[in-house]
Amino acid sequence: MTYSKVKYENLKELCDLVFEKFGFSAEDSQSITDVLLLADLYGIESHGIQRLVKYYSEIKNGLINVSSDVKIVKETPVSATIDGQAGMGQLIGKKAMNLAIKKAKTSGMGMVVVRNSNHYGIAGYYAKMAEEQGLLGISMTNSPAVIVPTFGREAMLGTNPIAISMPAEPYPFLMDMATSVVTRGKIEVYNKRKEPLPLGLALNIDGEDTEDPHDILYNVPRKLGGGLLPLGGSKELTGGHKGYGFALAVEMFTAILSGGFTGDKVHLDGKGGSGTCHYFFAVDYGIFGDKKDIEESFSNYLKKLRESKKAKGAARIYTHGEKEVEAYNDKMKNGIPMNDSTLKEISDICEYFDIKFNDYIKILK
Amino acid sequence: MTYSKVKYENLKELCDLVFEKFGFSAEDSQSITDVLLLADLYGIESHGIQRLVKYYSEIKNGLINVSSDVKIVKETPVSATIDGQAGMGQLIGKKAMNLAIKKAKTSGMGMVVVRNSNHYGIAGYYAKMAEEQGLLGISMTNSPAVIVPTFGREAMLGTNPIAISMPAEPYPFLMDMATSVVTRGKIEVYNKRKEPLPLGLALNIDGEDTEDPHDILYNVPRKLGGGLLPLGGSKELTGGHKGYGFALAVEMFTAILSGGFTGDKVHLDGKGGSGTCHYFFAVDYGIFGDKKDIEESFSNYLKKLRESKKAKGAARIYTHGEKEVEAYNDKMKNGIPMNDSTLKEISDICEYFDIKFNDYIKILK
């Protein structure tokens, strides 16, 4: 697989246009593009523009309803329960987090749970929305079951990422991580490269360690058995039950609180919405103390971590969010790497919609 | 090391009396005993009655102030910041969680952060306090630095447990887990048994994998280097940066929000308090939907997880909190296993306080 670099601005312009062709308003299209391309800017290719065509097929299949709006089912000064009505996940996610932020600004905190949504992109986007408003932000989502519980061989929980963000200088804190050892996207990379999986990432149909990416990519969507291991691996000794606990807690915060589907019921190929559930939480930490003091002590501690002694052979210690800032700056300056097959897919969809692909996409030399 | 079983009631009576001898009121003594013995009933020996003597030495060293009361530094209808004033962690923790619960009952949620406290026992106790009131409960605490950041060789974060609990039938959900692969207590067990550590749990002074428990038990408290690995291990491939992220988030929720000490500054041997920080959160999930419906769907999902297909060779899939209920019932019926050295320590302290050990402690046959 070869990669070519394309300017962010070119991708943005094209992406906005394509979403309009999908049936979204200009404003909504820009909103979706913004979430999608932040993933590419952060180097999370799996959740970026490469999903464009996938979203279109989900719209055509009736999984995503282009014209539905969210419905607030229940609300208090600190909370809301939203029915996403099978809309586009990114639009639902932004509305939900904006509502949480508004509540945090008036009541100190705002927690919004969402049912009946769809894939919403990177969880970190929503946590970061709160961070950019000077708040602490958390977002989680469930997804179609792919993680097996400890001692199991049947995927029962989504990859269930947890994202947390809070202001700090010079790198805002931003962690955004699946509760599996690795994401399904990583398994796809091994598959494309025709490389065996390292042991400790995934299980086959019988619940045994597997090196074959096929065991995940083919068997799991067909509910034949097997799945990704939770963070910590297959054994209690290495803390597998802990990752399983975090994945389960995400199901609780998203699906159980919102009255929606747990990961084992979230589906990708059905009609009328995937039933994906999300969680959004914003906290104005000024309710605990002086905001400047809190931010300063956090920045100092993160710096101390980065500057602490390195293990033999290690060059650098990161804090969460640092790599994202560096990737963002690099890609804004030098372009976003696009793999050939994604470019081909986008070119095809442009042809279908009568968009002149070459007018928009200039490969950087 | 041999174990003898002792009745819960015997231990409770003795423990209450000993804490009174330490200088606590009868009510406070019972309160502390309750936290301590729940750990033993759950089978978490490291956080149970075996800490009795340790707490006494911390009182004598001036680390724990027997007569101080908590001070509310800042408060809103949904939050409070508490200065623990170097009191006993269990008493501070219970007051803080009770305040969070009170706020949750009137405002929907209550978040309380605490600085300047001491070791508070098992985090799960406080999460469970909320669960017993029909709420969702979360508690976290930092502790003296023992976890190394990914690619580091210097302990910079506490073991930083996260506990989450929520009502469900027949087993309430209760996860309570250090964000390291294993706790320091587990390392002590290998040391006592003179067994080498499995690789992947801890690092030596140079930041290399170690099999020697001494590297943790001797080097880390002396700040010589090395430490426990975060959940996920030493590599990014196995998700070590994820466990590091969770440990760091705990420092943020406890120390940073409360304006207290981060793990690298929390100390065990100093004067005037260890500076330990805690976090308590209670949510009345009735703000999101019908409580009965939520509880029922959660119970059903947990049951489905337990009944899902087992991996080859595995007998049983657990949900978090199930083992604790079984351990509790077993130990209430059959007694709490006490190891010889703990019994000897308690017998010594009884002699010191003129308590007739044998009047209280009857070894079960």
C-alpha cells in the first residue's frame, strides 16, 4: 500500500461537497468533515476520510437517516437523555456534547447520554470540544461487539473507547483509547500487510490465542466466535479482567444509562439505525478551585512526567495529547497521507456524484 | 505462611476496641473497622486488618491526625472540595462520599474531591456506598508513586485504583482495580513466597523487565528507580500507554482537581499527613430514565455476559462484583483467613494496650 500526501484544505473542500451530495445541509456537511479530518490530522487513519464511502453505504442501507434530528427524551439542569433517531453520529455527538458543555457552564457539570445513534468518529473529538471551552471533557461510545469477556470466546462488548481531555500547556491532556488491547483497525493493517498478529491481541473461534487476522475480520462480524482481547490480555495475571471491566463500564455509561442497545445488539448491516450509544460529560473544574491554579499544577505535573528518567533504550516519554499536537502540526504543514485505495474510492464516489476529483485533490510532491 | 480462620464478629469487636485505644471515638472506630474488614471479607487481604499496625505507626509518626476533622474548602450544589487535614483516610472518605450521595439525591449528581488525606482502604468501599443507596458510585485515590510512565524508569504515579459500582441483580456491579498490572501487595506475596515475578509486571532501576520483587519493595520507596508497569505492560503494542493514561487520569481527578499532591509527592514516612488525594462521584441515574428499567436491562446484560460461551478450558465467566459477593458470603459463614504474622502483630498490639487478645480471637477449627 502506498501513500500520497494531500493538503488538508483540498480534502476539506471535497469532503464538504461530498457530504452535501449525500443529502446533508452545507452546515452539517462541514460539521461532519471537521470530525472526520481531525482523525486524519491526528494520524488515526481508520476513523478519518477513509470512512467516507462506508458512511455512504450506511446511508443507502437506511442505517443512517440524513434528515432526522435528535430528540431530547429527558432533561435536568445537569443531564439529558437523547434519542439520536438513527441520525449521523457526528452531528448527534456534537449536539450532545454542546448540550453537556452548556449545562456545565451554568450548573458546574453536564452529563448527556445518547441512544439510537451511529458511528460518531473519534471519541477524542468530543472530549476535546469541552477542553477547548476550558472544561474537563469525557466521551465514550459503544460499538458492535468485538471484545470477548475474560475467559470467554464470544464477542460481547464493543471496542468501547474512553476519551478524556483537559486544558494544559503546552499540550492539552487528551487520552482517547479503545478498551481492547488494539483496535479492529490495527487488525486490518496486519491483514493488508499479510503479517501474522502478535499473540495476545485476539482469540479464535475456540477462545484460543490467534495469529490470524481473518479470525477477527471474518468470524466476528458473522458472530461465529472469537474476538479482540480486552486491555490486559487473556489472563487475570496480566489484568485482562481490568480491560474487560473498563469495556463493561463503557456499556453501562452509554447503553444502560441511555436505555439503548449494548454492544452485542449494536449492528452494522441492519436497517433503521445501528443503535450505537454514546456518553458525554463536561465539568467546569472552577467549581473545585481557582482554574488558573488547577491548569498550572496540571501543566507542571505533565511536564514532570515527560522529563522523568527514561528506560534504557527509550528516547522519550510522552503525555497523552502530545503526539496528537505534533501530528496535527506536521499534517497541516506537510499534508495528510492518503493511501491509494482510499483515493481510488473517493475518486469513484466523485465520479458517481459528478464531482471533478482532480479539481480538488492535488497530490503533494 | 499459614492461615487460620477467625470469625468476622470476633475481629470486628477487637478491631473496634483497638481503634478506640488509638484515640478514635467509638463511632469512628466502628466506621474504620467497617471499611477495613470489608476488604478481608472480599479477600483483599492487603487492604484489610493486616494494616492495623501500619495505621498505628502512621498515627505515632504524626502522618495521621486522630482528632482532626475535614474542612469543606469550596462547595456548590453538585460539588465540594475537601481538605482532609491529615485525618484518617476511611473517616474522610466516608464523609466525602456521603456528601456526594446527598448532592446526588437533590441535584442528580455530586462530585467531591479531597486533598491532604491518608490511605483510605479499598476504593470499592466508597463506590459501593453509593450503590447501596441506589446510585451509581465512583471512587478513585492516588497513592505514593509506584507506577512508571510508558518508556520511563522512575515511579511517578500511584497504583491509582478506579472503583465503579451500580445496582444489579443478583450481583451488584463492582469493579475496583489498580491501574497497574498488579498491585504492590501482589509483589509482596511473590516476595514472601520467595518466587520470581512473572515478566511484564515490574521494571528494575534501569527500566528493564525484572523478576526480582526486591526491585519494587526496596528500590521504589527509596526513589532509586524502577516501578510497577501500568495495565497493558511496557509496550505500546500491548497498550501500556493506556494503563499509564488511566493512572494519569486518576492523578488528575484526585490531586489536580483538589489542589493536592500528585503521586510523586505523596509520601509515607513524612510528618503532617501523606497528602493522599481522593475522588468521589455519585449519580442518581433516575435523571436519565426509569430506574427499574435501567437496573433490569443492566442485570440482564450482566447475566448474558456470564452465560456467554466460554473459552476452551475455561469453566466460568465472571462479571465484576460477583466474586466479591461469593467471598463475602463464604467468609461471613466460614471465617476470615488470617495469616500467622498478622495474628502475631495484632496480639502484640493488644498486649501493648492491655487487651486480652485470647478473649476476642478464637481460631476456628
